[in-house]
Amino acid sequence: MIDTEKDNRKLVERAILVGIHKHQESTADAHEHLAELEELVANLNIPVIDKMVVKIKKPQAKYYIGSGKAAEIVEMIVEQKADCLVFDGELSPSQQRNWERLTKICVIDRQEVILDIFASRASTREAVLQVELARMKYSLPRLTRAWTHLSRQRGGNKGTRGEGEKQIEADRRMVQQRINSLKKELLEVQQQRSTQRKSRDRHQLPHAAIVGYTNAGKSSLLNALTGSDVVVEDKLFATLDPTTRKVVLPDNRQLLLTDTVGFVRKLPHNLVEAFKSTLEEAVLADFLVLVLDISSPHVEDHWETTMNVLRELKADNKKILPVFNKTDLADDPLIYARVKNLFEESLFVSTKTGAGLNELKRKLMKYLPQTTEVIRLKLPPSRHDLAALAHARTMVMNSEYDENGNLELVVNMNCDIKNKFADFMV
């Protein structure tokens, strides 16, 4: 039933968007949120034929907006021959049903749009399970919406229940059972991830998570720093699954970097909840690399949105390195002046041109937790393997041979490989 609703929406040809201008918001903010909704809808290949912003003091029970504005929207739907209405807000199940009765067309809200985008992007088992769990939780209180058009709903008298109502109850039980099953499957996947994380922790490599607003260039930054080939696409929520790669810093120390799912304003709570296992990478990292698109006029809002999600995950107390990407698209010096004033330790990079990446690597060295120490080694001529390892995995501060041909080194090394040189420490 849920799949049918989704399939029907693929046939949408003419959508109207409704933005909500709340009393405490500015007009510019309301229009910017509506523009973002239009970009979200475009990711579902739904053509937008018109849009409007409705100013409200507080949400109304029946239609979220006043009945007068609702009547105007109905006229617009008839004139434009629209077959879908999309709200930039979160409609309650009853409001959604009221709108569909009033307009006789498909009515969805921002939350459902984001759910559908996530569903179209999910590829791994964990992402598929997480998205389906969020969708089921969203759909459970809305099951009656799918049965209002069926004749069986009219059955029953003298207090008895009609066939439609019985079917709704059966569907509700089925959905609840599926939710319980998904939670169980996700727990198994999370346990597997925990095992992988423990294996990674045994190597004691420092770990940073790349976080930020969707489409800010997080995956591009991971590729640029590590030489990996994580899929990069210019679209919202291109990355749903965390990808971890190793980067070798200028002092030969190694750092694990994890790319995470992007954030967006009004991210549905069900999705934040469902993706908490994925976002644990941010919670458990030694520090965060927060990537922002400096070419966006709403970069400060994107910072605040990201910080709000991190607060919800209780990860906002981490050490954070702000990195402003896409400098190749921003040439206004006033933008840089404003950003530097707001974020003292900001770095400016372009993953497209490579500008600023070497400086970023040097900065990452300073953010590493103190897990290194300076050690003096004396390696015999027969241990060329350890000499090679020292040059590959440590920062060699001094190197010379003594009269017996032994290689004397002073190195700054990670504690995780210290035991390999235990027999040759001076």
C-alpha cells in the first residue's frame, strides 16, 4: 500500500508548493525555505508549476493554514490543473486527510519528500532498513488516508465496524510488526558496525568525522584528502552510508576520516532517530570536520542547522574544525571577512582546484589527540624493514649512522606501533 502511494507520485506532472511564513520568521527566511523545498522536490523529478507563501500566526487545526487561504489554493489547483500539493511544513495525519478530501489530489509535506529522497538514495542494507523504519513510523498514523477512497469503508451500522475499518486495523498490526522486525534487523547491523569499530580501535588510530549540510562537498573532501573514489554527485543526500578512509598527514601520522549523511533544515525527527547508528561515527570521533559551502548565501543558517543536529546527537561538545569548501565559486572578499569574523579557526578550500588542502592537512595534525611520543632508536643493519617502517609511519626528526653501521633515529611516532620497535629503543 505504501509502495503504491510512492509509485503513484512518480506520475505527478504538475505540483504546487506552499511555503509557510511563521510569525517569528523573516520574509526572506520563508522564501529561502521554500526555495530549498523546490530543490528537494526537484530531486524526486516532480515538476513545479507554481508556488506561494502563506503567512500564519500559529498553525490551524484543520488545514494548518486558515480556511480563506485554503480556498485560494484550491482555486489555484483547479486553474493550473495541478495533481500534487506540497507543504513546506509537517502536516498532521488529520490535516493531510483534510487537504486530500478538499483538493481531491495528492498532498504531501516536507517530511514525506525527504523520506522519499532517502528511499531513492539508500543502497546498503543498513540504509535501506533505516529508511524503511522511518517511513513505517511516518505511515502508521496515516493508514486511514489510504482507505478513505474505498467503498468498503462505508460498511457497518449499529456500532458494527465496516470492512474498511477492519482492513485498517489489520494494516496497522502489519505495519507495527514490520517496525518491530526492522528494529531487530537494524540492531544486528549495528552490532556488526560495533565489531568493526572495535577492530579499528585496536589499531588506536585517531578518528575524525566529516559532518555538515547536505551537498556541501563532504564526499569530495574525503576523496581529495585520502585519494579514494567515494561516489560524488551534485545532489541532496548523495551519501547515506558512512565511508571511512585513511589519510596520511605530512608528519606521517595516520588519521581515519569518516564521511557522514548530510543535514538539512527541518530534518524529520524519525530520520535523525533512524540514522543515529550511522551518525554514531560523529558522536564517537575524536573531533569533527564541519564542511560548509562558502558559495551559499545561507552558510550561517547551514552552520546552525548542523549544530542543532549535533546537539540532538549530543555531539556538539566535540572539538570542531570549520572548513569552508567551494572557494572556486566564491570571489566576494566581504564573504570571507564575515566568515573569518564568525569562525576564528576557519579554513578555506576547494576540492575542485585543490586550493587550501595542504594547509588543511597541516591543521589536522594539530587536531590529532596526543597519542604520539618522541623516541630514540638504534636499528642494526639487518633490520632494514624497521627502518622502512619508521620512515613510512613516523615523523623522522633526525637520522644518522654510527661507526658500527647502526641507524640512529629520533622519531615522533604513534603509540600504536611503539611495540614494533621495543627491542631497539635507546
